[in-house]
Amino acid sequence: MTNINGSRKVSYQVDAMLGNIKYGELQCKPPTVSMDSELDSSDTGAKYSSTIETTGYIWQNGEKTDEIMDWVKYQYKIWLIEDGEKKSLGIFYPQSIQASTEAKTIYDITGYDKSILAKNDCITSRHFIAKGANYINEISSLLVSSGITHIISDESDAVVASDRDDWEIGTPKLTIINQLLSEISFENVQIDRDGSAILKSYKEASAENIQHTYRQGKASIVKMPTTMNSNIFDIPNIWAATVENPDLAETYTYTWINDNPLSRTSTIYTNQNKVKVLNFDNIASQADLETAVKKQAFSDMQGYDTIQFQTAIVADHGVNDIVALELPQFNGILKETAWTINFQDMSMSHTGKKAINY
């Protein structure tokens, strides 16, 4: 399918993949590709998903073969083709398959990014990590053992503070990975469009981190409904944390107080002490505890404008990208929490949150 979108010529392609090797192509109805950074990790843990509808026959060198796609063995890769240039939208592992048959069999497939491998792969004995082990090395080892071998990571010299065997038999490796990442103030593991695992430290949305800018009359913005949900009466103003673990050489504690007289939720403005107690089983260091508490406080102190808008399809949006939006209806910096590419109507919908500090 090809669509002339303004001066752009846009289409898509779906490849059958065996690992990172193209095996053939699939003829599909217009697919969708979605990112949702707020998916419950107990569900899939994956941030990227896609849906395709196909007969399942594999095409090679422009010819239809007699081979039906093996949805367990193979993966599929979706491409955006813009003015003849191919841009990856991700490699997906089928997890839901529905087949319907009338004149021919049609497969409706839902696939997830490569992190689903670490979600499905569980430990078969209690997982032990020795005191002094480097966090990134341990996380990388778990990823590799799940079949995710290409890893791109921010630097961290944080080490495990005590011997660990916290996890029961049957725990998904992804659960362990994301727990360890949280202990060094990293984001949950993400998978990029080429199947690499990305380990990155937490960063707040700011002008220095802007990755995309949309303005009125540009980037094909077609509508701009906005809503705002305020949680002002539920916001704490004191965050107290303790790491309760007898195996640690020292006890880490930290308290952060919002005593800003200009803040409408502060101890001074409300004349109330609204305490939120945070408990951590493990943390890499006192500095990491302070970062974790401040991260939680910053998150709790926000009300949010939730913004939804549409643009032309673009291929370079990831997970929680920082977006500047400049429109008469709204102007500000957002953290993009979700997006969906729909090749049926050749559009991309976005959902972002703007923090309003109370």
C-alpha cells in the first residue's frame, strides 16, 4: 500500500525474520505499531506491540512460496518506506495468533518487542548474586541468557551491596532485570527498533533533553484535543525512605521535604505533614537511595496535562521521548507515554504528559 501524504510517498513492508536474518516477506493488510510506556509489567513487560493480518504465506524474490509462516520459529519486522527509504519500526515476536477460515485462512497476529523473551524465560533455581558484583554486568548476563545479546548501556560502576538470592523459582528474568535497574536509578529495559536492549539512567523531562518538536502547520498535525487530570489533594509533602536489609553493611535512610512556601502542596502552604514511606529491600548506595527518593517525590508532586495529537507517520520515536509541542492550544515540553502508527489511514497518534509542579 502506498499513500501520497503531502509531498511524501509512504508505504510499508513486512519481512519474515529468522533472528536478524531476513527469510522472506509477508503480504499483509495495513499493520499497526504501538508504544505504551505505562503498560503493566505484569502483563507482557514489552513496550512495543504490533498487529498484522496475513495469509501467512512467505514470499521470496517476489514469488509466493508454499511455506506458511512458522509463528513460533520466525519473527516479523515492519518497515516504513518513505520516498524509497526504508526505516525500521521494530522486530516483533508473535504471542497471540488467531486463525479464521472461509475461502482461505487469515491469521491475525499480535507481536511484542524482544523483551518478551526475558518475560517468558523464568529462573529454574534461586538466582544468586554475590556481594560486589557490578549491576550492569549482572543485568547484561540475564539479558544474554534470555536470548537478548546486543546491549547498549549508560555507564554505571554501582555494585551489589550484599549477597542476593531474593527471587523464587519461576520468577521471570525480566522482573529481576527491571528490579536491579531500579536500584541504580535506571529506567526499565527498553528494546530499540533493531532489537537491541537499551539500559539508560533516569532523566527528567527538560529543554536539554528534547528529541522532537511539533509546531502548528508542520509535521502534519491534524487535531489537538487536550485534557488535564489533577491529583493535587493526594500529593504528599514528605518522603521518608529506609533500606531494610540486615545483610547490608550499613543502614541507608533518607528524607526529602517539600517546604517550598510557593508550592501549594508543601508543608508550609498546607500546614500539614503528608508523609509517604518508601521501603527498599536493596539499593546500590546512599546516593542511589537519594536519587530514588527524589525521583519518586518529583513524580508524586506532579499534576498532569494529558495531551493527544496526530501527525504524519515518522519512524524515529522511542519510549518516553521528550517532545516540545508549540501550538496555540498548548505550548510545553512533554514526556511521550504512548504512540500508535496506523497504516490504514496513514497517521500517527501521540499521547504525552506535561508535568505541572504543585
